[in-house]
Amino acid sequence: MRHTTITDIAKKLGISESTVSRALSDHPDIKQETKELVRKVAKEMQYIPNPIARSLKNNRTTTIGVIVPEIKHDFFSSAISGIEEVAYHAGYTIIVCQSNESYDREIINTNALIRHRVAGLIVSISQTTVNSEHFQDVLRRKIPLVFFDRVCEDIVASKVIIDDHKSALNAVKYLIHKGYKKIVHFAGPKELIISNKRMKGYIEAMQEAQVSLEEHSIYHGGLHEQDGYRSMDSLLKMNIIPDAIFAVNDPVAIGALQRIKEAGMKVPDNIALVGFSNNIIATLVDPPLTTVSQPSFEMGKKSAELLLQMIEDEEYKPQTIVLDTELVERHSA
């Protein structure tokens, strides 16, 4: 069915399209009785304003573009909920794109949102992002940009993050305090900044405790369950049984947990586990996972608040907000 347009309303009333447009916009030059008549006919004809046409005229929409690596895990879906909460109350809607951890797809998503004339962008980069040129293009077009969680450090833009290094340091110190010495780290991709910061936190905690790092103390992989499963499988095949494992995130920890159980061992009796993120699934596995809690919903809210400030004030200077984390003790360590 064809949508009613301003032209249709103008023809029905025998007035100009500009008069209809100004009446619907509550323009002071239009008489009140004309405004009421136009609104009445628009309602009868089920007229809905066209945001795309409006964006072509104003060169800006009330739509915010959001790009995340994936939606299936709780961290990003929770952050998106925080973004949407703020956007809704400010009269904005959001378009969510996922890169599926693909640098190429992230570029495609960015360009598509630019073409849609979004008012601004909120982004968490993919684990394979190796170049920030597509985000430099966003800034050149003067489109407000905010990064959260995973950021491009070479881009001058607002960022909402946690202290990944300190959070990892405290998590490993917790394991050491519990008496675990032979602690293995299942790290994330070498190219991803948050992975490196968490790895450095692990290394620093081990060095402070004067616990030597061995050849197989660190395993690099991806950020999903299968990566934790494969890393744990590699250790078992070499007959290496650590006291504890500190994983780069909860999915990796849960993948390791699955392989430990398949080997007939128990957590934490044989091997302790600590994750990172505090995904909902961390409370559902057996035993529940000790993990670093990231304030994902708050991270989304803060990102949206920063973006809206930038949209409303072109002179607004980029800033970085660092949110606190908390170690949540459960039964896996």
C-alpha cells in the first residue's frame, strides 16, 4: 500500500504543499484553524512523516547508528539496551548493525549508516579491525562518534571504557591469594587492545607474586566458547594440568569448563576458573563462574549520553569515561 504524502494532503485541501508542511511543523505564520484542518485531514489519511525525506532536507536524522561485534552474548545486548534507553527518552531511535567480528563488514556497516544520514555513531570495534580509516572518514564528515569497550586509540573521539589492565590484575591477584600458583591465561586475539591489556594485567600479577611464567602459561585465541575449549584441549593433550585458568572473557571460560568436565575433572577441585564480563550465562553454568563484572548497561547509557551532548553542541570536546568493575565471587574458584 502506498503511503500518504504531503502532496496528497495538499491536493485534498486545495492548498500548497509548503502550507501543509508548515502547518504540520506548527509554523507561526500559519493560522491556527489551518493547522487544525491539516492535522485532521492528515490523521484521516493516516499520514506518517517521512524521516528519510526530512533528513535530506535537514542533512540530519533523529537516528543513532550502533555497530557492535555481535549481539548473541549478553554484554553487547545489555549495552545496546542502555543506548536505546537514553535514545528513546531523547526522542531518538537506533539502528543496530553487527560486524560479526569482521573488519570488512564493519566498514560496510559504517558506510551504510553514513548513507542513512545518522545523527551520530556509537561503536565497539571488531577483533579483526586493523585500520581506523573508515572512522576517520566519519570524523571528516563531522558526524559525532563515540567508542565503547573496544576502541580505536588513534582516533580522537569520546570513549567509554573500563580499566582492563587493573581489572585483570585484581582477578589474578584474587586467584593467587586463594593459593593458586600455576595459573594459565587464555588470552584473546593479539591485535585486540582489551585482550592485550588483560594479558598485561595477568603478567603483572604473576610477576608481583614472583610466580614464574612458563612456555604454556599464555594461550592466544578468539573470544568464543570454542576458543576456550580448544585451548583447554591443547593443555590436556600435553598432560598440562594448571591450578587455575584466567580467561579473557566468560565465553572462553565456559568453553574451557566444558572440556574440563569432559576430561572427568571438577571445577574448582581440580582446576579453578575465572572469567571476565559477568554474562548472564556465568550464573547458569555448574559451578557458577567467578568473573569480573563489567557495567555493560551503564556503558551503553554513558555512550549515548556523550553522543547526544556532541549532537547538541558542535563545540563539545571528546572525553574518556572509565567505569568501575567488580570481581564477583562464585563457586568456580
